Amino acid sequence: MSEAAVIDGKAFSARLREKVASEVSRIKSESSVTPGLAVVLVGDDPASRVYVGSKAKQTVEAGMESFEHRYNDDIDEATLLDLIDQLNNDKTVNGILVQLPLPDQIDEQKVLSAIDPDKDVDGFHTTNVGRLWTGGESLVPCTPFGCSLMLKDYLGNLSGKNAIIIGRSNIVGKPMAALLLAESCTVTIAHSRTDDLPGKCREADIVVAAVGRPEMVKGDWIKPGATVIDVGINRVDAPEKGLKDDGSPKTKLVGDVDYAGAAAVAGAITPVPGGVGPMTIACLLRNTVVACCRQNGLPDPDL
Ligand code: GUN
């Protein structure tokens, strides 16, 4: 058995961002509209700060307007809801993203429900969740959307394939299931209580790992030739890389899949980093352009 093909999310996302940028310049030249994305960050979680910074940079690079709203983590819910209301009514804002997680004093679901579903570029509003499951015109959560684009690009028709999704979150697992079901896959949603997870995994032609546990999915869980999509981004100690200045071990990023073990068996696999991660922001930009077109009565872009 030869080593798995590597599904290159970095290259794929760069092509998608180029297509987004060319749609943005077409929209700007044919109408007086510039797509705009507002990102709201509460608190100073380092990972969230990095994500929000990358989102803003790539939004501007695609030719769109980026609006950033940053608050301390002692902000009250009413202030945040007021901001959402302003952004809902601002015509220059086509997409609104509230970076999660939010601090404990804020009801996350209440905030997400306050976003105009047509500006909900994260696809987390229950209206978009319902539209996704019923086959309506929705905005689809960015990470699973990116995974489905890579799967369709690599495998072509997914119809009839057995897919297992490990993880049942609202952000990845559940919308991923809806997307693969819409492609006529037979979908299993597995989780921490699933009985004989390795055995169920071995039946799958497509494995999507989104549990947040470093290298949990082992090579002998994978059916020979299967396609493996690793959504996990876990920072772990890497003593083999030496020590930091403060004496603690250097760290590295790993996925939810034991990459070396799985790559020896799978037909194709996404690496970490450089797989699913870069696709998420590219899909966010894509959703913002789609939202902008729908709000301005323009045809959906070809993205
Ligand atoms: N936090 C982690 N992932 C996401 C995401 O996809 N969207 C938002 N808004 N917050 C996140």
C-alpha cells in the first residue's frame, strides 16, 4: 500500500481566495457595492486574537471592507446586543461574525440569534441551521463547508459513500453531517460515547475527525484507501524540538488523527497544519460575498 495523497488545503484555499477576489472586483465594477465583513472579538484569548487578525487581513486582501469591534471580557450582554443591532442595520456590513467562545456572563445563543440570518456568515443562526437541514438557501458554517469542498474536489461524486464524522458540535460535526447527507452519503455521527469507535471508523470511506483530542484516530482505525479529513488543531509539547527560553518544551500543532499512522493506510489525508485550517477563512470570505450579492439583489456568485 502506498502512502496517502496529501490534500493541500493551503493551495486549495489560495485558489478559492483568488476566485473570491475576482468576484469582489467584478461586483465593485458592475455596481457601487463593496462587500463588508464585521468581526466582533470579546476578551483577549490569544488563539481568537490570531484568528480575528487573519480574518481582517484576508478580508482586505480580497478587496472587501473589514470592520473590527473589540471589547474587554467584562462587557455586558446588552452592549453586545446593541452592537449587533447596529451592524444588522448598517448597509455597508454584509456579514457579521462574533468570535466564539464568549465570556460566561454572556448567553452565546442569545447573541447568535440576534444576528440577521442573512448576514450570519458563520451559519450558526437557527434559521440557517434549519435551512441547511431542509435544503433551503442558507449560509453554511465555514469549516464543514471547506471540508465538503475539498472532499468533492478530491473524490468527485460522494453519492453512496459511508462517511463517519467523529464529533457532534454545532460548529463542525452537525453541519458536516447535513452537508454529506445532501451529497447522498450514508452518514454516522460518532462521539465520546460511541460504542466500538475504531470498528465503526473502519467501515467508512470518508472519515471527518473533529473531536479536539490530539492524535486520537489511529492508523488501524482507517479502512485502506479511505479519505481522511482532520479538523483538529491541537497544540502539544514537542520536546524533540528542544526548549524555549523559559525552559519549557517547544510546542507543535497536531490534528485529531495520528497522521503518520493514518497516511500509511488512507487513500488521501489532510495535513495539520495546512489542511482544513486555511479553508475556513477562505469560506468565510466566500460567504460574505454570497451574503452581499443576496442583500443587493445580485445573482449568487459562482463560488
Ligand atoms: N471559534 C472557533 N471556531 C469558530 C468559528 O468558526 N466561528 C466563530 N465565530 N468562532 C469560532
